[in-house]
Amino acid sequence: MTDLRKAFFPKLQRVLLVGLCISLLLVSGCTKNSKTDPEDAILPSSFFDDFPNGEQLEAFRRHVQEKAASGEPLAPSFKHNSRSETMLAALELKPTDVVADVGAGTGPFQVFMLEQDAPFQTMYAVDINGRALEFLLFILNTMNYPDREKVRIVTNRFDDVMLPADSIDVLWLLNTPAVAVPAVAPDGRPIYQHDEQKNCILSITKALKPGGRVHVFESQDTHGDSDMFPFINFAFTNAGLHPVRQELIDLQPDGAPHYHLVFEKPK
Ligand SMILES: C[S@@+](CC[C@H](N)C(=O)[O-])C[C@H]1O[C@@H](n2cnc3c(N)ncnc32)[C@H](O)[C@@H]1O
């Protein structure tokens, strides 16, 4: 039993309940009709449980094939906050950067970056959902982007991003609260949801090059009125990263702003 668990053991049930609520938020944050998704996106940004079923998946695949045949870009088929110009600008990428998207889902941001000719050397698309990543692979092969070989697919474990040590210049988490957002302890302070979350963030620290950065983007809408800055700060500073920036930014035309926090691995 960890020190943290010992400290909070009498209230463990409440903490677990909060963890469960955050997990439910994650699932609702991934659904096509969530509050964070004002647009009627044609393609989902993530898969979960029994979504999509065989028929839905076939329709999504046909849509990709039609876009490939017509030569039109695919990025506009995803909801706007998953493929935001503002987010790409905030990442300040360089052509030599090795980058990673943790919680990449079906890859809306990979599609956007490839269609925008965004600068990077290698990009890891990391997700625990292998079916979502299979769909991303289908997209990459069907759209046949010139830079598609620069994208590497990683199906990771919940507690480990499974990236090479000291390899990443810039890593981001976009609306992936299961990793980026701690739970609330009974006294109101932030607490990791569970050891898996803590270990996952430690594995992020390990994967970064010294001087490498993590960008966290979290929709304000998903978290109600609570101020998430101290919570997200807790999660990443406890894992050995230094906070360098925090702001609210708009990733979508009509939706709530997103928290944007940047952390750096000490050199
Ligand atoms: C709400 S979706 C966001 C997808 C995409 N980033 C976007 O905003 O369009 C969250 C994604 O995080 C993934 N995820 C949850 N926990 C994870 C973990 N520990 N490591 C990697 N991916 C994770 C889920 O499978 C899901 O695809």
C-alpha cells in the first residue's frame, strides 16, 4: 500500500467514487454528442467499448475512401477542437522534433498535421485503444499522405506510454483527462486517481528528452466550474516536470476554452 493510499485510506471509498466520475467524464468526453462537440462531426475522435459497431465502422471507412478518391482533405470530417490551428501554433514544432500524441484516438490531429504539412521528424500516435489506432492506420494507408511513414502507431498500457527513454522533444495530451487530470481528495486537494495514472505520467517524464516539453489541453467544459490549473499542475510537477506556461485558449469557434499548460523536463 503506498503512502498516499495509507494517508487517505479511511476516505478511500470517496476517492474511488471521484475516480469513477472522472472515468465517466472521459467516456462522455469521447462521445460524438458530448457538450464539448458543438459540431456534428462525421468521424469520431475516439473509439470505446462497443462503439463503433460493424455497420458504423464500415460507414466511417467508406467516408475515408470517398475523401481519398475525391482528393478532398479529411481533417474537416472530425470535430473542430480535435484539429485546431490554434493548438498546432501553440505547440511551436520544429522540423527536427520527435513528437508524441498520447491519447491520439482515431488520429484527427495526425490527419490535420499531415494535411497542413506541419513540421516534425517522427510522430508517435499513442493510445490504449488498439481499434482506434487500427482505424488511424486505415486512414493513413487510404489517404496515402506523403509523410505517412513518419507516423508510428503505439498501443500502450494504461500505466505506461511505452515510448523510448529520452526520445521525445514535444508530447501533448488533448482531452485525455484519464491521464492529465487528478481526482479531488476529501480535503479538496488534488490526488492521483490511482497509481496507474501516476505511473503513466512518470513514464511521460522518462520518455522526454532533457528540455523536452509536455503540452496539456483540456476542455474547460468537461470540468464544470472547478479551476483545473492547480490540479493539472499537481499531476505533472509531482512527476518531476517544471511548469513553464498556463493559459486558457480557444480551440474551437463556439465551444468553451481549453486549459493549456506547458511543462519541461529539467536539463
Ligand atoms: C476523449 S479521447 C481524445 C482523443 C483525441 N486526443 C482528441 O481530443 O480528439 C481520449 C483518448 O485517450 C485515450 N486514453 C485514455 N487513457 C490513456 C492512456 N493511459 N494512455 C494513452 N491513451 C489513453 C482513450 O482511449 C481515448 O482515445
